[in-house]
Amino acid sequence: MTEATAHSLAASGAFPSARTTSKPYWNPYLVGFLLGLVLLASYVVTGRGLGATGAFSSVAAWLAGLFSPEHVALNAVHARYWNDGAPLESWTLFLLIGVSIGALASGLQGGRVGLTIERGPRSTDNRRLALAFLGGALAAFGAKIARGCTSGQALTGGSILNVGSLLFMLAVFAGAYGLAYFVRKEWI
Amino acid sequence: MLPLAYHFEFSVAVDLAIAVLLGLGFGFCLERAGFGGARKLTAVFYFFDMSVVKVMFTAIVTAMAGLYALSAAGMIAISDLYIEPTAYSAQLLGGLIFGAGFIIGGYCPGTSIAAIATGKKDGLVFALGMLAGVMAYAEFTPGIEGWISATSRGELTLPSLTGIVMGWWVAAFVIALLLAARGMDWLQRRFSYLRPRPA
């Protein structure tokens, strides 16, 4: 990762990672409409919406089970994702496998695939990676408490007017906007 | 008559194949919107690129209107669908912590996968951090689970809470989206000076 690729931002204002040949992103309202149809299809076919954090819980239960199945049985959180000894046969995990293939296909078509570290010009790669780890841990912890994330609560619950999901969404934006000033050098 | 899963016994393999298919569309949309990159995602918190809200809001309104249309046509009963129980304090506290993780780490769980798929090392590290966060939650905080269950109010939706039927809420959300679209355009112009310039 060179400085030049890490910082290259198209003058157009899109955020193509490291490529000057990348195509612009689609109109966000069009993408939102399509994403809404995917969410609707999930409800119509399965009776449930989308999710993401559950997949991480399944992988965590699987990892814990590698060390001690007894421990998993005694742990209320892991036990819920143990799935009778097949934690990796998780619906949400397979959803995320699809997500990675779909995102890769879109990225390849748009010329947006390449090894990079996304950060603002004033940050450093190491600091960015350290904060990515910390942020991931916090996001997961928060999602576990709230019983869902941007997918499982905000999108899925929001579309069915779930009061807790709408509250979650407001809290997410409040938390992020509240901290944005203090971490601005990471991004802008 | 919908959802289909209530009428056909999907085998595990079919169920997981459906998950992959839906994921394809989900991941394609995320990457198309630019959400495979942390700078595009966090830009919403500095107002110069509101794509995150535009996409989420439009997706929510689209699915909401679709569910309402299907239920009005008698093809689906909203009460048949899965609704996560509401626990005010859990969703408030969890949301605040989640929001902090979002702006510090640059991703949310689903978008970190789109980031990994398109080569973002920071996306991979964010996902590893998530795994650590889930592990920490499972190991050190079993008491939170009991607290969430104890404060749960069960299935709670705006129509059931207020007595105002879903159709009015759909109309309100559509109008709110149209107004928000204008407001966001103004915000993006107002804060365009924050947009990073090429190095």
C-alpha cells in the first residue's frame, strides 16, 4: 500500500479505492430501492428480514466449541448459536457468504477491487487498523446488547415499524454523530 | 398465503441456498452504493455525503410500502412475520455503543464483509474486532442477557403502540423521505468543504 494509492480520491467526490479507472457508484436512491426489494423478498420468502451480526455469533460459538463443547453448553450466548453441534450451518452466515460474492461481483464490474486500507489523509495505516479493531469490537458488543445491527435492527425492524429498531437506529446515529468530531482526523 | 417458508418445508440446504441468493443481492447493493469503503460510510457523519441515510431510508420505505401493499391485498399477514422484541434500554444503550463502534471502526457488520470482498484490509480487521467483541460479550457479560429479557416489552410496533394503522405510517415515512431528500442535498452543499481533496 503506497501513500499515493491510500490517499487517492477522485476529484468527482466518489471514493474509488486506489483506482482512477473505477466507475461511479449508483444513485443512492436507486440502490436503496433495490436493497428494499431484497429485504422485502427476504420477508416474503422466509418470514424474516436480513441480518449480519448473527453470523459472527455463530462463528464465535464454533470457535469456542473447538476448545470446549462443554463450555459452549454452559454459556447462554454461545448455546443459542450452537445449532445442535453445527453452528456454521447458520442462515445469516450463508447470507454473508452471498454478500461477499455479490459485493465482489459488483466491485469487479465497477473496477473497485484492490488491496487497500481506507483512511483519511491525516491518519496512518497502523492507527487506522488499531481503531478498526476497536470499532469492530464495540460495534459487535453494542449489537449483542441491542439484539441486532444495522441489518437486523435498523433495516429489517425499521421496515416493519418495530419500535425498538427505530429507537436503535436513532441511538446509532446519536452515538456516531456525538463522537464524529473527536475522530475526524481518521476520516477527513 | 405468504411467506413461502410457512407453506413449504424447506430443507436445510434449500434454506441456506435462499440465504446465499438473498446475500448476493444484499452484497451487490452495498458495494454499488459505495459501502464497501469506510470513507464513504463515515462521510455521513460529516454531512458532505449523506449516501448512508439515503440508501437506508429508501430501503426501509420500499420494504415497508411493499409489506403494506401485500398485507392490504391479503397476501401476507404482518403479524405472521418475525418481529424482534423491544427492550427500550437495551436498544438505546446497544445503539449508542454500536454507533461509537461505527464511527471509530468505519464499518458496520454487513458492510465490513463487502469491504473484505473488495480488498479492504481495515474491513478484515474490523470483522476480527467484531469476533473479539462477540467473544467478550459471551464470556464476560452473561448478566446482560437476563437484564434484556427482564426489560423486554415483547413485540412492539408503531401501529400497536399508537393505534394508528400501518398505512398512515407508510404515508408519513414516504413524505419524511421526500423532505429528507431535500434537506440532505442542502446539507451536502453546506458541508462540501469537508470533502477530502486528492493528496
